[in-house]
Amino acid sequence: MITIAIANQKGGVGKTTTAINIATAMAATGWKTLLIDLDPQGNASTGMGIGSEDREYSSYDLLVDEAELCTCISPTNIPGLDIVPATVDLSGAEVELVSVEDRTARLSSALAVHSGHDICFIDCPPSLGLLTLNALGAADTLMVPLQCEFFALEGLSQLLKTVEQVQQRFNPDLGIVGVVLTMFDRRNRLTDQVADDVREVLGNLVFEAVIPRNVRLSEAPSHGLPALVYDHSCAGSRAYIALARELIGRLPEKRKAA
Ligand SMILES: Nc1ncnc2c1ncn2[C@@H]1O[C@H](COP(=O)(O)OP(=O)(O)O)[C@@H](O)[C@H]1O
Ligand SMILES: [Mg+2]
């Protein structure tokens, strides 16, 4: 299984929207996909239509109680897409894990078992705390959603510093599969300028696929559906399908057997 953390310590940049829709696109392509909700707000779980009554086992159990991965996985309504949902308990996990010796390795240990999935996406919370460190410790590679706004690059350099520390301390093989520009509005000159700047600084690291600002993407979660199911032909869905195609092209060859 290849594991991809979707992280950016800024809130509201499109992490969860990206996690839900790229996971759905990969499942639709035939990859057995697992989505792990690692944000106490549980937006990925809600957006996938997982009600609170269906969250008996969650990512909290995985991290804090060392529950088996298979116990914590629930199916979604999308064929080939499973989820480990999140509950508000997870907000206490940062504190509960502080005194634990392997506190940054909990998720990595939990994912070491064979669950039958080809690919796993981890939706991170908007911070660089222990939850995100667990995701970076467990991940093969990182995908960074970046909103095209003025301070985007500043936040990114902080994230890249954290990635370096994670590589030095506990996950030397952590890669960065790419940066995806989100909420792009081509009528707004600032977003255009920021997108150009980001591409100039980061070059090929930036995915060619750009996620436009699209109202269907923001409506879909309130129906408990990925945008790809809610309206598969809207501009946002098409962008996530293009992103999935590009992502597959960036994965190591042996992993593309699926
Ligand atoms: N491309 C987009 N177009 C329009 N709205 C979006 C888009 N991406 C995300 N949103 C909306 O913006 C808000 C923040 O997105 P979200 O994915 O939850 O960010 P994060 O997980 O980084 O906090 C949500 O209300 C979401 O529906
Ligand atoms: Mg989120």
C-alpha cells in the first residue's frame, strides 16, 4: 500500500476536499483505496456520509488505544473506498500521546499490517502537531494543497522545514509527490500571480492539474457525497479526475500494478 499524507498547517486550503475527491477518483479507477480522517473535526468522515453513529471505531482508537486497523475501517457508499473516520476524541490525542515514547510512530505501526488496500490517503488537521507528525511518519509521500493567496509560499516553507525534520528523525524516505493549487480563480489577478510565482519557485513539484474555485465542490459535503458523485461533470470533479491521473503517473512503477 502506498500512503499519501495530505497536509498543510493552514486551515481552509482544500485538504479535506482534496482527500475526499482524490480518494474517490482513485477508487473509481479501480484502486482499493483507504481514506484516514486524522482531523478531530471529522470533515472527511461527514463529507463521505459517515454519520456519528457509524464511528464506533475511529482514528483515535488506532492512535491512542492501538486498535487493529481492520477494526477501525468502515466501508463507504463508494465501491472500493473504505474509511477510518474521526471523532472529536481525537482532539485529546495530542495531549494523551505526549508522554508516550513512540508517539510519532503510532499511525505508522497501525498501517504496517496488510489491509488489502492499494493506496491510502491521510487527511491531516490544520496544524503541525502530533497528529500531522504521525501522518508524516506513516506516509511514503506528501501531497500539499496550496491555496493561491498572498502568504501561500510562506506557509509552505514552514511545512517543508517540518518535512526535513521528519526525514532526519524518523521517516528518511518521506517524499513529496506534489503541490496542488486549489480554489483557483482565473478572473482574480492575484491568484493568477500567486500561481505563477509558486510554479516559478517549485517548478515540476506543482501538479499541472489546478483545482478551480467551484461551488459544487463546496456543496457536495452537505449531501454526504464526494463532488465526483454529487456532480461528476462539474469543473471541480473534472479537475480532481485530472489530478488523480497525474498522481498515478507520479507513483513508483511497481505500485501502478493495480
Ligand atoms: N475548489 C474549491 N472551490 C470552492 N470551495 C472549496 C474548494 N475547495 C474547498 N472548498 C471549500 O472551502 C472550505 C475549506 O475547504 P477544506 O477542504 O475543508 O479545507 P481544509 O481541509 O484544508 O481545512 C470548505 O467549505 C470547502 O467546501
Ligand atoms: Mg480539513
